[in-house]
Amino acid sequence: MAQGETADPAGDPTGATAARPGRTDPVPRVGRYRWLIIALLFIATTVNYIDRTMLGLLAPDLTVELGWSEDDYGNIVTAFQAAYALGFLVMGWLIDRFGPKIGYSIAIVIWTIGHVAHGFASSVASFMAARVLLGVGEAGHFPSVVRASSEWFPQKERAYAIGWVNSATTIGVILTAPTVWIFMVWMGFGWRDTFIYTGLFGVALLALWLWLYSNPRESGKVSEAELAWIEHDPPEKVARIGWGKVVRKREAWAFAVGKFLTDPVWFLMLFWLPKYFASTYDVDLKVVLLPMIVMYLLSDVGSIAGGWMSSRLIQNGHSPNFARKITMLLAGCCVLPLLFVTSLENMWLAVVLIGVALAGHQAFSSNLLALPPDMFPKRAVGSVIGLGGFAGGVGGMIMSKSTGLVLDATNGNYTMIFAACTVGYFIAVGAIHLLTPRLAPVEDVPHAT
């Protein structure tokens, strides 16, 4: 690093710690174009989650209007989860094969069509069909995010970058309510037209993605110093790992197990929290926005802080193995307050405890998503994320179906469901450690020819 350079926001915004004893290879101020890519991915994630969350927010009204039972709604959510899970396997491969620019463009087109199709649905079966299209398309999102992050960020700041993108999931959730209000209350549209016209968000996103995204060397807008920083990690030990070899690697299954055990918690919160608050506190979250804003802003803090923590630990000389796992373990502890939520009569205390749990989940997720680039070459990251996304989707599908059945059997009591959510994070850290004790890059596959 040249004399006089200071650290950028991923390290220390003041540069004051650059010479601190024990600090290794501080983040240099070499340019910021890579953060524009993160801003683009942030916008993409926001649109993705508005489209994903809208049905959950409208579910209390649609349940009355269309006469759904809890099990009917569970089946609709399960259809999304099944398509989302299977879509990951295809989309992960597609993104590795064609790269994130083309692969993600295809994903955006598919999920936007699925989102608009909700406006034409009437029966449970037709809503399930719309959710299938949405799920297949949205399965391409996180493989693209992580693949793009692995192209644009070195290991030392990758989790921090992913943390910012991951925080947009909750921004999307927060913005869903005012989006619905604008279209249904202020503009006077019905729910069908609201689904149709919000499809324009996907059209705008596709145009932005095709215009702005490329890899660092092809962009023509990255300085030599920033490009050197992006590419300063040691050379990858292998060039590419095909899908057939990915599924035989225990490192890939370490990631998949983590997704299987923890993704269902996030899906539960997305699809069932509006119904929980409506039934428990008689609060409509698309009208009373503050509880949703508080919960999901807390989760944003967790997403960014979790990514920052492991990145800072690595910058201060700790191994990625220690940094990722200790951060995930601490994040799991933050989910434990869910154990007490259903015993609370005070809605705002419940909001805070759920928000802390969501923050723990997002901190865990930011680090979990950073694991595949830690272990696999860039051209295999999409496939590994796809395998993990498939596992997470299967877990979410099981959770959605089980939630509907449990609520029908217990007259809407969430105690057992929230208790089950708290244990998965600790089992996941243990499984990841058993399957990849050193979190080392894969070595035993020959170079592609």
C-alpha cells in the first residue's frame, strides 16, 4: 500500500487504525466502483423481496375474500418453496454457465412474469401456479448476488459487502407495506391491479442490470489500483468444478446443511408474521407500519454488523474459519428471544424481541453466504449456492406446510413453531464445523482444461 493511503469504509473510515499493532493488510482507499455494484445488487434485492412479500402482507384480506383455510395458505406458500428449491439447482448452474449478467437477467424475467400472474389468479391452484413461476425466477437471485460479490470483492471484505446486500431483503419487506398502500389506498387500485402494475419494478430492474453490470476487467470503469485490490487474494487452486463434483464435496454440503436449518426461519417470518400480528394483536401491518419497520430495521443492523464483524476479524489477523464461525455462533444466540414472544401481551416488547431474532438470523446469513467463495472457485459458486438454496427451499417448504398444520391443530398458537426456530442455528454451526473443520479451499480436483 502506498504511503499515506487510508482505510475505506469496509475497514476504518478514519484510517486511524491502519498502523495498529496486530492489524494485517488494512483495506486501502483504492477506488469505490465495486460499491456501486453493491448498490445495484441492493436495489435488485429490494425489488426481489417486494415481489416475494406482497402476498404475505395481503394474506389476511385474501383469506377472508377467497375463503382460504390456514392449510390452503400453507399450500400456496409451499408451492413457492418447492419451486424456489428446485429452481436453485437450475439457476445456480445457469449462472455458472453464462455468468451473472445473462443468468440474472433470465431470472428477473421469470420472476416478474410470476409476480404479475398473481393479479390474474383466483383459485388456490392458480395462486400456487403464480408462486411456482415466482419461485423459479427468484431462485436465481442469491446465486447471482454471491457470484457477483466473489467477482468484485476480496475475501477480507466480502462478508461485509454481502451483509449490505442481504440487508436489502428487509428493506424490501419494509417497503412492501407502503407500496401496497400507495397502489391500493392512495391510487385506488384493487389487489389484482396492484400485482400487475408493480411488475414494472422488475422491468426497470432488468434495464438497470443490463446497462450497469459487468465483471471488473470488462467494466472499463475500475482503476488499476482497485482492480489489484479486488484480485489480491491468492490464486484459486482450481479453475472450475462441475456440478457432478460439487455435489460430492462435503464443503458444499456444509453450506447446504446450514441453509436447510436456518432459511425456514426467514421464510416463516416473511410469510406468517402479518398473520401472527393480525391474530394476536389485531394489527394490520399494511396499515400500521411502525412494528414492521422496527423489526426489519433491527434485522438490517444484524445483517451489516454480522458481515462487518467477520470481515474485521479477518483484517485483524484471524483466520476466515474462526471469523465466520464465531460470528455465526453469536448470531444464533440472538435468535433465542423467540422463545419468549408468545407469552407477551405487550405488542412492542414482542416487536423488539422478534427484531433481535431477525437481526441474529441476518448476521448468520451474511456469513453463511460468504462460505462458498471461501472454499470454491468463482465459476462454481453459483452451483454451490444453488445446492444450498435447494436445501433451504426444502427446509422452508417443510416449515410452511408444518406451520399451517400446527396452527390448525393448536387454534393459531405459535409457541411450538417459534421454539423450533431457535435450535437450528446451533445445530448448523456444529454441522458446518464437522464437515469443514478448517474452511479451507477445495484442492483435490484437477484444473479444468
